[in-house]
Amino acid sequence: PQNSVPNGRRNLSKCALPRDYREWDKFDVEKECAKIDENVVNTDPPAILNIGYPKIKTKVDVSLLPQQEKLLLANREKDKGNEAFRAKDYGEAVAYYSRSLSIIPTVAAYNNRAQAQINLKNWHNAMKDCQRALELEAGNMKALLRRATVYNHMGNFQLAADDLRMVLRDKPHNATATQLLSEVEKKLSESRPEQQCKGKKILIQEVEEEDDNSNNETTAQQTTCPVQPSQPVGGEESSATPAERGDMGNAQKKPHGRGDGGPHSESNNSHHGHWRGKGGSSDKYKVTQESKEKVANGSSKRGSTASVQGDQSGSGKGTPVGGNAAETVNLDAPCGALPPPLSRLKNEGNLLFKNGQFADALEKYSQAIQGYTDTGLDSPEDLCILYSNRAACYLKDGNSQDCIQDCTRALELQPFSLKPLLRRAMAYESLERYQKAYVDYKTVLQIDISVQAAHDSVNRITRLLIEQDGTEWREKLPDIPLVPLSAQQHRREEPPSTEVLQARAEKAARDAERKAQIHFSALKQDGNDFVKKGLYQDALGKYTECLKLKPEECAIYTNRALCYLKLERFTEAKQDCDAALKLEPTNKKAFYRRALANKGLKDYLACSSDLQEVLQQDPNVQEAEKELEEVTVLLRQSLANASPAKPRKTVPITEVEDDEAITAVPNSESSYRGENISINLQPTNAYDFGQSLNAARCSRNTAACAELLASTAPEMLPQYLSSQLDGHTISFIMEALDSHLLEKDPTLVYQHLNHLHTADRFSVVLMLLEKDERHHMTQLFEHLSVVESTEFTKNDVQNLANKYI
């Protein structure tokens, strides 16, 4: 032990000591990597930007490929585009992305091609790709960010800012969007003074906008630009000018690079805090001393009552109503087809509404509506506007129920009118009727897709409906009406491409199939649960609804047949089993349940046949064996009950039996001659043949039976025996063939046997034969097999015997 210590120390001194962990803390990875990079000489040539179009086909014909191969090929082409993009060959990347899109349009491929187009500075093509990506997936972050980049380069700074804000709303820490938004806002602030100096008319209209759209810098210009007497101010007008067509409650729209529309956008959503009505503050306007002198009983507070001094003058020009009027207003301006008194009431209501005096405005609109009714005018458009304006007053006052009624009246007069729909949606939302509100908002977006308030509300209500109704919330919605093209205000300039339409159609088909499958599975499960509980009538309804969705589902037919059996509706059960067997000819359940239905219908022969089919498929089905035993007994009873009726038809034969001389003499020839009088050996139909055969059988005259069979064509024998076939008849025929006809004409015997087994009910009758009767049959085939004939062989006889024995 003492010597081992120095040796260990000597060994340690020879080896390099490992670094201490504290030294690794001081190790700068970036610096070391930089040193390595300095020593590496980059010999790769720089990437070449292909300015010319690549010689690559941009479309791929995949019409003969299955869907799975299409998906693989589309992803492969997209990967090629990604490789070209990383190599900075953007033209080739565009070509490969186009090939991928021609196979299956996807959001990722559109986004990638848009970025490549941006790098190539093809702004319009990039814009189209961004739009198509957003059509496939609304709110896609990459598409919005790249569209904002395109807007920025094209000078549409306001639209770029809107897209960037939408991106930052969902991803507030996106550095690229934050940096680009700061640049866009800087450019927007630099270009805003130039835009404000260009058009003073727009500034006059903006005086009537809400506080959020006003600007203290423009008040000086507003006081120096009074409104012309011919310029109408108020709610919805029926004249053609945009200012006159505006209305309170106009929807917030996405900006389009121009001044905000209409002067009446103040009441678009009364119950959302970030939308404010007008007239809330008198500091917004600098009113001249001249206009102050014209205002009587003015008030800068909402809800105050204003007296209309225009009634004291003849024309009413230059007489404002309310204390917040910034300019001279013509209250007698014409309003569509309304007479002057009603036009004045409407204009006064519009002005009162702008000043926040909603109760007074509501009274004015009510007077105008009453006057319209009294005068008997026929102008639905003007009446629709009056109802819509009054609905806005109700909405401001929180009376959502009356608002809904007025909006509904307005929509009855002018279907698909934008503002009544939007106001009714807001009223429904305030009453927490979210499903109806959702339908109205979606209808608004069909009319005008640029209504931002409707977009926001749809997103908000969607979350509420998901929380309320779960994943199946769409199924519980009322039907959303389709808006005709004539009622749509903002249509897309370019129709969707063929790829987009194809993708939409495929997506809609997949969604419809998925919904139908979910609904079908739920109905089927409900039906199965009802069956377990013994509620067969309720289960019947569920299975019937299942068949409406999938009429070729075999299992549903058999399940419904079970319900019919339990309800003792045997005819319907048999029909369902027949339908199931058409779809699946070997369905064991269908055969078994059809057998039960036939048993209920007392068709024991068909029941026995179906049960035999079940046992042939699966001999271990004990239920089928028990049913077959019961049905066999019932079938014998039914045949026994029906058999005594047959001898009663042969009245002459019973009279012949009274002659003791004939019955006592066992001579067959005399018996045959005596019976020849009453037996018809040349029957022409099944009835005559049956009468002759019964006469011969009752007298046990096998010679007469053999003569009858000799005169009958073999192919006609199954038809003649169709109604007379039973076990005793078959046994008697076999005995006659063996005793008399086999020696004379064995070929005819073979032909009769070859056709006899095709008769109706033969298999069932064969199953019911007694042991002695089977012995006659076996004996006949033994005698026939030893006969030598050119018409048949011993092997043919053996094959035929297998069908009998």
C-alpha cells in the first residue's frame, strides 16, 4: 500500500489535467467559432439571381393520379421551390411553387410564392398570391405580413398598417411586424399633412364624423369653410349623393386608401365601448359668433331636449337644431319621394341624433313614419330608411327589442339592406341571442365584405358559440340566407382562380362528408341504445334517419328489420331484409330475420328455406336449428291440413270404389281398363294432370301413372306438379317409374328425373319424406344406374341421384 501511492502520483503527473468547470464558464463559444470561420476560405460562388423566366412548365397534368399521389407530388414540387429559394434563384422557385399549386392549391405554397414574388419585386403577383392564401385561410399570419409588405412598397400605408395590426393582435412579440409597423406609421404620418391639404370638401364631411376621426388641427379650416345651403345633413337620404345616402350606424369598414365614407357613422355599435356617438363634446368644434346667435335652447350634453326654431321661419334655412351644430343646416332639403313636411321631420331627426338627443330624434322619426302612413305614399325605400333610423335611436337608448322590430320592418321593405341588418345583429348580440346575431353578421359580410365591425363581431360570437354549444355549434345555427349578386356592394375585382375554386369544392365536400358521417354515427348509436332499452319505436325513427343519410348501409336495414320484428310488423321487416340481401347477398342476419318475418307471415316454406341458408353458412347457429325444427312441424301441419281437400275433388273415383268386383280383383290390367274411363291420359294443363294423377294414386294404379308420365313431356312435368307436389306424390311417381316405365323407356325415366327436381318446393318436400318413401327413390336410382344407354352414363345417374338422396 505504501508503494502504490507514489506510483499513482507519478502517473497523474504524466497525464494532462482536465479543465476545471469554472474555466468552462469563461469559455466564449461565439469568439471561438469566429476564429474558426476566419480560417475557412469560402470558395462557393455567389448565388445567381435568374431574372429571366425559367424553362420549366408551371402546370402538371395529374388528372389520372389518385389523391394520395397528388399530395405527395405537390409537396415534392414545393420542396424543390424551397431549395431554389434558399439558393436565391427566385424565378425558379416561383416556377416550382406554381407547379405545386397546379396540383393541389395550399396556403403554404401561395405564401412561399408570394415571398418569392416580393423578392423579384413583382408586387401585383405577390398581392394576388396573398389574397388567394387569405381566401383559403382567413387570418393567416404569413399572408397578412407579406400583404402588408406589398402594400408598403405600393404606397398603401393605411392598408399595410391594418394588416400589421392584425398580425400583432395575435402575435404581439413578432419583431418583423413591429419594425415594419413603425416604418409604415412614420411614412403614414409624413404623408398625412399632404393629404389633408388636398381636399377641403372631405374635411367638411369629417366635421360630422365621430370624435375619433376628428382632429384639432383641422378646426381652423372647418370654421372657414361653411356648409353650402344645398348640402344636406342628416340620416339616410334617398337622393343619389353619397352624403345623402349615409346613415347613422354605418358599419366600420376597412380603409381603402381614401377618406372615410359618409357623415353618419357614429352609431354603428352602441354597446361597444370603443365606438362613440356624436355630440359628446362641444370642444370639438369652434362655433362662430354668427352661428351661436342662431342657436336657441342649445345644449352640449347628450339626451337634452332642443327646440326647433326652423318652424318659426318660412324656409327654415340657416336654422340649426341642437347646440352642437357647427354649420348652417338646411332642414328643408328634399329627401327622396317624401313631401316637404316629412322631409323636414326626417332632417330634424337626423340633426338631433347627431347631437346625441336620441329620444327627441326618435319622436321625429315616429312622426315622419305616422305621416307617411297617413298620406298613403308608395315609396318603400324612404319608409325603410325611416324605420332604420328609428331603430338606431332605439339601439342607442338600449331598447333592443324595439330596434329588432323596426329593423325587421325595414328589411321587409328592402331585403338585404345593410344598415338594418347590422343594427339588428347588434341588438341580437346585446340580448345574447348569439345564433341570430351570427347569421345577420354573416349576411352583412356577404353584402359588403369590408365591414370590419361585422368581422370582429363574427370572431367574438364564434368563440362564445363554441363555449356554449361545443364543436357542433354550426349545426345548431339557423340557415344563413344567400345574398343575390345584385345586392352585393363590394364584389371582388377578380373572380377566384380555378385552383381556389377546386380547393374550396374539395374542402366543402370533405366537410360535408365528415359532418354526415358524424351525424350518421350519432343517429346509429342512439338507435342501438334505444334497442338495448327495448324502445323499438324510437329506435325505428333513428334508423330511418340513418338511411336518409346513407341509403346503402346494410347494417341499418338489418337493425331496422329487428325493430319491425319486435313490433310485429312482419311485412316491413321482410322488405328491409330483402334490401339488405340486395346489398350483401350472403348476409347471415338478413336471412335469419327474413325467416322470422316469413314465420310471422305464416309462409313456412320460405322460412324453412332461409333457415337452411343460415345453417349452410354457419352450422353452429343454435337459434336457427331450433327455429327450423319448429317450422318443420308447422309446415307438416299446414301440408296435412291442406292435403284432405285434394281427394274431395275426385268425386267419380269414390263412386267407382263402390263396385266390389273391381276393388276385389287384384288384376292390374282390368284395373287399368276400368280406370281408363275416368283417367285422362292426355292432360293439357296442370289441373287435368293433377286430377289424373290423384285418380291413379288413390286407386294405387301405378300402370296408369306410368302411362300418364309416358304421355307427358319431361320439361312440362315441373309445371304440372307445381300445385300438387307432396311426399306421397313423389313416392308414387318413383314407384310407377321403377315398376313399369324403366323397362320400356329408361331414357324417358332419366329425363323425367332430370326435370322433376326443378319443381317448386321440391327441396322442402324432399326433406319431409318418410323412410319408406326414400327407399323407393333409392331403389329406382339403383336400377337406373345398371341400365346401359347412349343418352346417359352411370356417372350422370350418380350426379342426378345426389340431388334426390
